[in-house]
Amino acid sequence: MKRVLVLIARLVVGGLFIYAGALKAADPGGLIRDIWNFQLVPEPWAWWLAAYLPFLEVLAGIALITGLQRRGAHLLLGGLLVAFLAALIVAAARGLDVNCGCFGSNPDGTSSSLTWPIIRDLLLLAGLAVSIWAARRESPAAPAGAS
């Protein structure tokens, strides 16, 4: 039963990152606008983030699902989720009316409450924690006396 839960967690988290990254890659102009609307990074950074972030998400999602470089996927996805949560919380606290851009840009330009994206990212972080916990239990113990 634990293996099934871990597999589901990895498929959901990895699959959502693959899906989100693909949607963002399909509309880089919309992603630049969404990043810029958060008012957290200078404009050149928004361009760089829009250029590379979707592909990092897709690769990390694939790594999480396939198990290839899973530790790297854990680190990258965990860092991304913490950064996304921080951006969403800061935007909500500042009262910004923005589209989160989590799953591509909103074509009509309207925004919605940031509450659901924050909850969703917390749930994704919990799913990633399940994967990390399972990976730590699966890995062989370090030899005695190793630092």
C-alpha cells in the first residue's frame, strides 16, 4: 500500500510539473507577462525565467517519475515549489491582482484568487515530501563511521 501511495505521489507531482511546463513553454510571452506582474524580479530576469523554467519543470517531472536523477528532481522541485509559494504569498499579501501563471497564461487576462494556487502548491509539496521520505527509506544505509 505504501508503494502505491508513493507511486501515485510521484506520478501526480511529476505529471503536473510536466503538464505545467509544457503549457508555459507553449506561450513564453504570456509567461513573461505573468512573471513580470508579480513585480518580484527585474525585467531581464523575467525573460530568462520564461526561457528556462518550463524546461526545468518538464525535465524534473520526468526525472521524478522515471527515477532517473530522482534526488536532483527532489531538490529542484522542492526549491521551485518553495519559490512559487513565496511568490504567491507575497503577491497575496501585497494585494496584487495577478494570474499565477502556474498552468500557462490566462488568455483573457483575468486573474483569480491566489488562495487555490497556494493550497495546490502546499499539496504538491506534501506529495513531494512523500516521495523524498520513500527515497530515503529505499536508499541503503550509510556505512558505519561514514560522515
